Amino acid sequence: MDTVRRRAWLVVVCALLAAVCAAALSPAAFSALSSGGAVATETEAERAGDQAERLNVPSPDLLLAVSRRTTGGDEAAVRDGARAVVGALSRQRDVRAVWSAVATGDPWLRSRDGRTVLVAARLKGTDKDRKHAAPGVVSAARSAAPGLRVEPSGEVWAHREIDETIDHDLRRAELLAAPALFVVLVFAYGSVVSALLPVVVAALAVGCTLPVLGLLAQVMDVSRVAVSAASAIGLGLAVDYSLFLLARFREETARGADRETALAAALRSSGRSVAFSAAAVAACLATAMVVPVPLLRGLSLAGMVVAVLAALIALTVVPACLRLLGPHADAWDPLARWRRSGTGDGSRFWQRTASAVTARPLLAGGTAVLLLVLMALPFSHASLGLVDERTLPPSAPAATAAERVRTEFAAPPERLLTVVVTGPGATDGARSYRDRLAHIPDVTGARVVRTVPSDEAAVLLVASAAAPDTPEADAVVRAVRAAPAPGTVLVGGRAAEVTDTADAVLDALPRCLLLLAVGLMVLLGTFTRTVVAPLKALAVAAVSLGASLGAMVVLFQDGHGNAALGGFRAMGSLDASTLLFVLFITLALSVDYEVFLLGRIREEYQRCGDNRAAIVGGIARTGRLMTSAAAAVALSTAAMGTSEVSLLKLIGIGVALGALVDAVLVRGLLVPAVMAALGPANWWTPARTRPSPWMTARAEKGEG
């Protein structure tokens, strides 16, 4: 026993050292993370932007609206101020290019009433470099025109303000969620001391994930939003893994086993489920890497890393703490007088629910499917877009300035398409090509801004009447690309980025889903040693995900959740990366719950040989645990719904809703109904892959 305790102390000391190292490395790691990355890479829009910049027609990422502080007045002062701003910024080392209507004569950079002039700038460096440089550039612009109003907007300024608001709102959400979350954990774990175990696992897993993300950020784009992703997934898995290990440990001690024997049995049974769950979650998230969107890839990496670390920490630190704490692990239970003694029979509520469902599986399953399908129907009109300043509250400075540009200018920069034509006839045919583009529906104007005879190239700007993330803007992009041209055409601009990102996501989805299905089939098939159960799990997961996605369309795209969620601006579309990430987190949690439920039902089936009794027993012993775990995840993520950033609301509410729907409606009703309807077919295995009697015997003892 002394040797066991010494090893336990060694594990705890190593965990503390890892926590100290992670805390020391975290500031540098966090500073290495980038912002943005929501636009797909290696697209036509990206190539068009690069080609236009080589031809000295860069796209602006920082806009400065220069106007008088009061209405009326001399327009000459505004022109002089804009000229001074251009001169000042041209001397800034962080500015690659700067221009305005005063310098170029571009009428689209002057407001309709002539009282506001737009100064457009392109900053140097990466997304992170430009975001850090933006405040200095804006300060220099305001110093150059002290008597005028200079309002910043544009992609860089919007992302900077979004990041700052997210950081503030996340801290507030954590403070709001912490007390309620701890109450749920105390209720679920049965004592204050035990409730601290998942907190320790989550803190270690998330804390150690941050330095890993900082290291990965040296070779690829990893967004700061990945930290939020790691926190959400890490907490959810930490609660699940710790709770199922502790529940099995207590179940064994309730049967009369000593603590060391009970812990060994818990590690053999629930520990195996933890390992397979982490592998399945990592496999789910790994498939998202085929989508060429840096933000989504970074979020997926964060989820994969934290899933593996959560499993490793749960399988080492939790047993070590239980060994060192001994009976004190169950200390300070404020609800002790109301709890039933013993845990062998599981939850009476879930036992009665499972009995009722399995008695009439077609009725219960049909009702659950009908509800889930009705929830999924709105997803049929989902529209994909990209995040911009509209995710901020309308009162935010970046959102206010951008809305002003949108309203006062005939051709806001966000609605311009950059068209690059190359080839022998590009320069000579540029004007006739411009005239053809001007007649495309929803095009309000077209201009030739540069011709380069030596490179046989021309650059045109096409103004659209439609907002970038609307079907009308998508139609304009496709019409411009399809129009007859005097050479090879590349089309860029914000609307083209939205179109190309949506196309890239939709093109990658079939490969992503195929890899996902194959990976889960292999993992769940190995775990359950059957073929039917993994197929059922995939089908049920698809219905569950559809319901969650449909709810997000209703709440956020259509804006019906505006009043209930504290107010936000419905954009008529959903950010493609965020939507996919919520989908993969929800799927990961769904697979996590599926692994634990299937593992317990399979164990019961091997023990009694009766399919219905196994389902009832498995649900009874896991139902309360899954709903408690889902409630913990829902509380921690739903607190993000208090954020002023609709992007963060979408992540928080989407994950919370998905976790609750899956744990209650799907695992509590649909899964037992389907398994009861399938009967012994649940456990069918091809003859060549059936386990030997010796393996079955080991499994019955909890050794498999």
C-alpha cells in the first residue's frame, strides 16, 4: 500500500509541475495565436487579391472615414484633412499602401453628399501583426487631422474589437457560470471534494493545451478562439471522464469491494471507455482538417489536443487523488440526507423511463425522430457567410463606423469585386469588358483602375448593390466569372471570399463525412465488437446534429432568438467556420455519450443475455450521469450567451443546446427505442470477427 501511495504522490507532483510549466509558457503561447482565418485558403478570391496587389491595386483592410465634427462647414477642410492623413500614413512603417479620393480621384471613396472622404489603407504583416499595428496607425491619422473626425472601420479594426470584446465577455461568462456549475458538480459527484476532481482535470487539460497551441502557431494559423474551444471541450470531457470513473468506483465499493479493487475495476471498465471516447472525439475533430479554412483547422486541433490530454489526466490524476484522499473523497456532501444509499441499481427515474420506452419502442422512437426532424427542418434554408463587424453589438464603434460607410457611400469597399484580367487582349479589351460587366444585374458600376501593358494585365473594380453574404452577391460573383472576357479572369473581393469559402466547405464536406463515418465505424466497432451498433450510432448522431443545426438557423440566422438571448444583429447567414465547429463539438460530445452508454449496455448484455434488460440497466446506470455531465457543459457554454458578440453566442448556445438534446432526448429516448426495436441484432457480428469464449469471459469480468 505504501508503494501505491508513493506512486500516487509521484503522479500528483508531476501534474503540479506540468501545471506550473504550462502557466509559465501560457502568456507567450497566447500572444503567438492569431485572429481571423475564417476565409478559405487556396481559392480564386485569394489568388485574385495576390495578383491585384502585385499590380499595385491592394485591397484595403483598414478604412478611415474623415469628416467634420459638426454638420455643414467647408468641404475643402475635409479634403485637406484626408490629404494630411494620407501623407502621415504613407510614412508609417506598418502601412503597405494608402490612398483616398483626394489623391486618386476615385469617386467611390467620397460620400454621396461629399462631406466624408474615405482613406483606405493596406497594412503589412500577418493578421496578428496588422491587428497590433492598427491602433498606432489610427492614432497617427487622428493626429494628422486634429480638427476633424476620423472613424476607423474595416476588417482589421473589426477583428481587433471582436477579439477584445470576446476576451472581456469570456471572463464575465466564466464568473457567471462558475457558481451554478459547481452546484451541478456537487449534485452529480456527491460531495464538495469529489466535485473538485473534474475542475482539476479541466484546468490541467486546458492549461497544458495552450502551450501546445502556441507551438503549433509557429507553423500554422491558430486563432485565439481556439482557447475558447479548448475550454468548452476540455470541461465537457473532464466532467464526463471524471464522473464515469468515480461513479464506477463507487458502484464497486457499494458491492463490497475494497477501495483498491474497486479502483482497478473502474479503470478496466470505465477507463477503457475513456480511452475509446478520447480516440473517437479526436477522430471526429481530425476529419475537419480536410476543410481548407484556417480558423476551423485551429479549432479542431485545439479540440484534439485537449481531448487526449483530458483522457490522460483523468486516467492518471483522478485515480491518484482517490488513492491519496481515501474516504475523504466523499467528504462534505450537503445533499447526503436526501440521497439514496447504494448505487448498484442506478437512477430510478431513468430506469422507469427506459422501461417505458423499451416497452413501446416504435411509439417512443417515432415521437423522438419526429421532434428531431421538425427541429432540423430550418437547416434546409441555411446560408453560409463570414464573420465581420456585424457580429458586434450595433453600438460598438467598429460596427457604427462600418454602418455609416455602408449608408453614406455609393460603393462601400466591402461590396467591391476586384477583377484581374491577364492575357494578350487584357489591356486593349479592358474598357469593352468593363461595359459588359456594368450590365450584369445588381452591378451598380464598373471601373478600370489599372492597366499594365508590359504584364498584359488589367485590374477592374465592380460595385455590387448586394451585401457580400447574400444570395444576390453570390449571383453577381458567379455572373462576373462567367462573363466573356478578353483574357484569363480572377475575381476577388469580400463577396468572392464568401462564395469561395462556402464552396470550399461544401466541396470538402463529402470527404469529411466519409472519413468521419469510417473512423467512427472502426473505433465503435472495435469498442463494442459488433457491426450494427456503430451504424445505429452514426444514424442517430446525424438526426441529433440536424436538430441542433436547425435550431441555430432559427435562433441566429433568422434572428428569432434575438429577444431571448439579449439582443444581437441577425445577419441572414451563419459564419461557415463557426457553424462547422459547433457541429463537430456537438458530434464529439455525442460520440462521448454514445461510447459510455454503449459500453454499459454491452456489459449488461454480456452479464444477463437479455437485450431489453441490458438497455434498461445501462440507461439506469448512465442516465443521471449523462444528464449531469450535459448540464455542466450546457451551463458553462450557455454563459457565453451573455456575450455581446453574436459569434460567441452562437458557439455557446449551439453547444449547450446540442449537449442537452443529445443527452436527454437522444440518449434517453431515441437510442433505447432503436436498440429495443433491433433486439439481439444490436450485437450481431460477422462470424470471423466474433470473440472467443475466453475473451467473452474476460469481458464479463470487466477485463476487456
